[in-house]
Amino acid sequence: MGTYHSWIGIPVEREYRVFNELLQPGTRFRKAKKKYEFNHRLAERMTEHLTWEIGEVREEKDRAWIDMTITNLDMTNVMGKYELTLLGDMLAGEGVGIGQLFHDLVNIMDEEEGLLAVVEECDEEDLFTCQVTATAFLEDGRWRLHLDDAFINAFMGNINAEVYSEEIERKLEELERQYEEELDKWADAYADEISDKIE
């Protein structure tokens, strides 16, 4: 099954699996162990506030539809806050900040400065509630829940949403404006430097 990543390398869409990284063997090596520990802690934090209510259940032969209300950490805003952190670090970095961006992305698993740090700051005010209809199939006398995109998105805290909250969008626009101004200053300074060398 496939995993699709956002531009900053975060898994944003999984096909019929959740937390697949935790099922992978090979944690003997230091780097793999660190990645596993990061994924495990992130999964724990992402499901800490997970709750659900089952509403109406409709059953027909070997298939059932289950209306559910799922509440979890709003991962959309978590990712928005993380993007704010990345942009802020780029503005504070040297030059155009690309080196700082690479540094931050390489250190995404850092507990004090990476994605986990942003997740750790979230609380009950950062929750997302969604209504979904899950599908289950009867196989060998047992009901198996079908993990479709809508269910996974609700379970993972609306992680597939493409729009942040108005507050985060406003802050991102302001940081992007500041970054464009810094790029213009950097380009002007670079052009002046080149011009001085030519003369």
C-alpha cells in the first residue's frame, strides 16, 4: 500500500493503512530506531485525544454502514503551525534561508525543535470533529472495517485538508510577505556585489 508525502516530507495520505511505519521491522540500527521512536511518539500524541461516537448502523447481508462522529487533534493546524515555524526560521536564517529550511527538515524528528515539539504544544482547544460513515465487511464470521480516505482523514485529525484556519493563513501570508521583502533585499545586495566586482 502506498504512502504519499507533503512538500515537507510528512505523510499526508495512506492507502488503507494508518501508522504503517510502526509495523516495519529493522529497529536494530540507530537511525531506524530513532525514526521508529519518533513515529511511535507522534502516533501516541496524535491519538491522545481521539474519541468517537457510533450513531446509526445499517446492515445488509455481509456489509454494514456505521455513522460515526470522530474527534481528534486537528493535524491541519498542527501542520500549519509547523509551516509557520519553518518560515520563521527561514526569515531568521542567513541569506535566503534555504540552508535553514534544509536544516529544519533534516531535523524534523528533533524532539525540541521539530514536528513533535509543535504537536506537544497542542491541547484540547486544537481538536477537530468530523462525521463519517464507515463501511464494514463480514469476512469469515468477523466484521472488518474498511479504511477509506474519509475515515482515515477523520481518524488522523483532518490531516488531508488543504486549508488552514483563518488565523494561521493570515500569519502565513504575513511571513510570506516578509520573506519576499527579504528576498528582494538579498537580490539587490547580490546584484550590487556583482556590479562592484565587474567594475
